[in-house]
Amino acid sequence: MPTEIIYVESNDTVTTVYATKGRCFKNRNSISQWGSILDEGFVRTHRSYIINKSFITSVEADTVYLDGAIEIPISRKYKSDVLILDKSES
């Protein structure tokens, strides 16, 4: 269920989906494929990461914090999407 996905991370040919309750699943779908599968509740922050907006706890200049402790990088390419998101939720 997409609402249980915290974030998706791509690492070469393997993509890992991190979910609630400490679950993670590996598959071979590309990060772009995940981007088209997931809805507007998700945002790309980096060429290797897609995050679930509902798990964002804070945003800094180049890092998004999810679920209180998970640090996800923000690349220059996706920075404006994430910063707009942060301002709209304030």
C-alpha cells in the first residue's frame, strides 16, 4: 500500500522500498518507474530518492528528515520542488 511507503531508494540496478514497521523490499524497477507508479503524495528529492510527503518531519537546505530520524539528501535539481513543499506545509 503506498501510504505505508516511507521512501524509495535506487542503487544501481536494485531499488529498495522502505516501508513502515521496519519493512524493506528490493526490486528491479527503476526509480523513474516508481515515480510514475506513485501518486502526488510522493516527491523526488534526488536522482536516487523518492519520499512520501506525509513522513516529512523537517527540511533543511540539503536534507529532508523523515519519520524523525531518516536523512534523505536533496539535490540541486529537485531542491525547488522540496522547498516549495516545505513552505506550503508551514
